[in-house]
Amino acid sequence: MLAVGCGAMDIVLGVDVSGSVRRERLPHVLSFMSSLVDDLEIGADKARVALVYFSDNAYQLFDFDRFSSKEDIEYWIKQTPYLGGRTNSAAALRLMVGHIISRTFVYYTKSQHQSVELSSWVVRGSEAFEKCRRWHKPRSV
């Protein structure tokens, strides 16, 4: 399991959907990211997942509180659209840190929630595809 310890874990997945990934490779990357979620214990006091996808701009597909089951999260990961265009990692990081993570940090600080681990994972570009392909055998969609 990836979510270990006694505290909650918030994970922001960042997915490159620009031209550097190429349309035919995106399902492999999304399958890999879905398999990461499959290893988590999902729940309000366990792991929560948000997803950002990016090319020329960055967009949030879903936030931490949108889904409470890994099946829903995995389904929506696979709905991430291919956009082509240029790779704007900076826009993704701004959205992840400036909007999603900072808002979550303020929430936990105000609620005096104990022990929250914040984590961001970004999969980008053709190098990421090659690593995903080596590490993970894609499951059928």
C-alpha cells in the first residue's frame, strides 16, 4: 500500500496531456496513474486524490472531496482528455501548489487536523511514457 501511517494523505496527480505525450500513449500513462490509486486506501481520514492535467494551460479534473471510492477516481482518471499543444509544466505546478495544495493546507490548519501528508506526482512527456511502460503493464480500459 502507498498510504501508510496514522495520518491522512492528500495526493495531487499531475498529468501531461500535451503533444509530447502523443495521443496513442496517453491511455498507458492514465492506466499507470490509475494503478497508483489502486494501491491506496481511499477515504476522508486515509488518502484523498485530486487530478490536474495540462498542456498549454492547466485544468483541474477533480478535487480531493469529489470521490470517496477508488473505482470512481480510477474511472475519472481514464476520462482525462488528450489536448495536444505545448507542455506547460509551470501552469500545472501553479495550479497544484497555488490553488489545490495551499487551500487544503489552510483547511487542515484551521481544523487542527493532525498529521496530513501532502504529495504531488507529475507524469509528463515522452520519457514518462517510457518509464510507465516499463513499470506497468496496462490494464484494459
